[in-house]
Amino acid sequence: MTDSRPTLSRRTLLRTATGITVGAAGAVLLTACGSDDDKTPAADRKPTGAPKRGGKLRAAFIGGSNETADVLKAANTPIDYVRARAIYDELCVLDADGRTEMQLAESLTPNADGTEWTLKVRSGVTFSDGRKLTIDDVLFTLRTYVSTQANQAPLLADLDLPKARRKDELTAVLVMKRPHGFLDLVFTQGIFIVPAGTKDFDKVPGSGPFILQQHRVGQGATLKRNPNYWGSAGPYLDELELVSIADGAARLNALKAGQIDYAASISLVAGKSERANAAVQLIIPPKWEWPNFGAMLKRSQDPFKDARVAQALKYAVDREQMVERVTLGFGEVGNDLFGKFLPFYAEDLPQRQYDPDKARSLLKEAGVDKLSLTIRTSDYEYGLAEGAAVLAEQAKKAGISIGLDKVPAGDFFADPKVFIGAKFQSANRKPRPLPLDVLFFYGTDALLPFTGVAGPKIDDLVTNVRSAVSDEQRRSSIGDIQHYLYEEGGDLVWAKAPVLAAATPKVHGVKSLGYPTFPSFRDAYLA
């Protein structure tokens, strides 16, 4: 197949595909769980009546030394991304069910084979400096993300932007380099629209619900309501204050002390301890947004070249125990596939059970008398080393010996070549729409071939997904590739668990919209 991968650094691709790896960090492994009552997590408490207008909401997020005001680099830290979502708009966003919802786009329609998409943007939208939104702003933004090799650039690799045809001030035809059936999903991935001709991306006006009032890198930002926002509902808040607090425990303590109203990304252990606290509500995102806990097996390397060895390891995992011991009862069992609870997920595949005897049998069929492995892992974020330790314990019953190569947190992602090329490695993969996962991870043209699954069969399946335009085609093509990966893939997913946030009882309307680590405050209000 033709290598159509963009000329971008592996580090950029790695950040794009894995997301900002934060969330439930800081928890510790428990070898036992609480009562059955603890298995049902607290949820965002639903208010009664219409949303209230006014007030100031203070929210704390993870920042860091690489915080920036540059909107093109908003993915650097969660606090940067949250600020960008408040100030700017995207063409499309994901709704609570993981489906596309139009934002600045009024319509986005493919032709029959996905080689062209007609985009029309909303009329009547203005940037905060008074300029009207036109299709020229969108074309400028897309070209800028590509030319600057921003984190989202790999997702735009199939767009042939020099061939884009402007039809009028609101409409353009976007030409693809090859059939592409899910440009709508690509536009949900943090491509923030800015005015054409922008040169200073630290101080660029947006069309979003809030306007930047003050920003101090490393400390936070103050935003005020955009009085000319084009939306029909929010924003409801007069002011939004974003505070940079790196430590999860410190964020929770600030919430309980009344210093903030919302604390992002608290640990599962903290969530477990706060379940009964009436002064704290735990906010849990939709299940499709929960990260996937597990490991990556490189199918292109021994001993995983034989699919039976990879399958044996999958049968050596007690997933129910993983949920209790690693996710502390917050999670749900995984089934060695991504996209559970998302549209088009293959629900007909049976749940893989813990069966050490079957694992032994598969190894025997593969001619493997004794399987000894080393898993690359780290305490970079919660669930990596903890899950690897439990896996090593469980696998013994199947006659599999697993040693842990615990890499320092600062080194785990430091060398993309090592991370992408690892034979057997812990993983905590953030979910994204299924067609985008296929684009990144599978086939000869995979941008990030973590599991090394390639060859004519998977390439044909990937091509079918890439070119699927209708929902029926997407459902069929994704079902086909998931059935193949269930048997032949190198993804070991033993559980899904949420990224928790905590807030005071008066906070409502904070929506993750695909990103629980950096949610949207567009519809947030104080009851």
C-alpha cells in the first residue's frame, strides 16, 4: 500500500493518539474492595428547574511547565485545553453518546464515495473582536494546523487543502486525497477555528461562550461571559476562573476548603473515600469516555506472532478481579477491544472469560511449553503498574511468568520509538470515535502501530472503514474489523474505568463532550 502517513514527528503522533495522559493518577492499589454498595458510583446530581444565570465558577485543572496561551498548542495541558474550549469553537463536537453534533458547521456532507465533503458554516457568528465568521477562517485554520504540525495535524493528513474549492463566503468543498468517510469525526478533535490572517496565536479572538480577561501561565485564567455569543442557550456564568493545581489531592483539598467549586481528575481512591460526603458530588462521564486499562502485545514480534499465544494471555486475565482491585469497583470489565459503549461497537462478540486451562491449552497448541514475558510498565499514571502487578499474579495459574520492567515516569513516553516498538507494554488508552482508532492503530499505513497488526487482510478492513460514508457502512465495516481484532489483535483490555471529577453540590451543566479530563463549561451554571 502507498505510505500516506504525514511527515510529522512520532512524538507529535504519540500525543495526538494517546491524548494528555492524566486523569486518575495518584491512586494506590487495594487488594480488596468495599461493600456491594460501593460498586455504584455517585453521579452528577441533577438539579430541578431551568439553569440559573450569573455567578462565578472556580475550577482547578492540571497545568505544568509547558502551559501556553497558544491556541494551536492547547493540547499541551488540560488547563490549556479547557481554556480553549471556553474561548473558541470547533466545527463539530461529540455529544454524550459519542455521535457528531454540529457546532460552527451548519452542515458537513460527503459525496457518494467520500472523496469530497461540502462544508457550510453558520451565518451570524462573530468573533469576540466583531469580525464575522466566514469559510475563509475555516480554510485558514485548517491550513495553519497542518503547516505548523500541530498535534491535530495527523488527523488532517487525508485533506487535500490546496484543492479546496470556495463556493461562497460560508461554503467550501473539501477534497480528500483518498476516500474518507469520517471527516465529521476528525473535526471533533480539538481543531479550534480562528480568524483568517491571524499571526499571534497567543492573543487570537474566538467565537466561543467566554472571552479571555486575564491569563497567567502556571497560575490560571479569568474568563468573562461573551455577551454576543451566537448559541441559543449558555453561557450562564458571568465569569469562569481556571486555576492551575498540579496535584490531584491538592485540588480536592481546595474544593473541600471552599477555595474552588470544581476539581478535575481526582483519584479513584479519593473518589471512593468521598462517596458518602454530602458536600462533594462526584462527576462521572458517560461510559464510552472511560479509559481502557490493559496492555499492548506486539503481534509482529515473537512470541506473539502466533495468535494463539496472544489469545492465551487474554484468557489468563481475571477481569472481574481487575475491576475490584485496580479500578476499586468503579470500572467495568473490558473485552480486548476499544470503543465499548460507542456507536458501531460489535456488541455480538462474546465476553472473554477468565480461563487459565484454556490458556494452557492454547500455549500447548502453539508449541510453547513455558511462556516467560516481561511487561514494560510505569507509575506514570494510575493503572499501569498496578494492573501489570495483578496480571503477573493471575497469569501464574496459566503457567505464564511475567516480570515487570518498571520504567521511571519521566522516561515512559520519552522515546517514542521505544514506546511504539515495545513488545509487551502496559496501556491506559483514552477512547476516541472508533473510525479514528482504526486510522491510527491498525494496518500497514497505521500512524502508530502499537500492536503491529498489518498485512493484506487488515489493510482491506481498514480501507473499508476509512471509506465508510453512511452509518450502515460504518456499522458493517467496524463490525468486520472488530471481529478480526477480537481473534487476531494485540490489544488486551481488561477493564474500563472513569476519570472522576469532584464539585460542590451547586455546580451543574459541566459536560465532558468526549474529553472528561478537560470538559466544556459552555452550559455550566451554579444552582
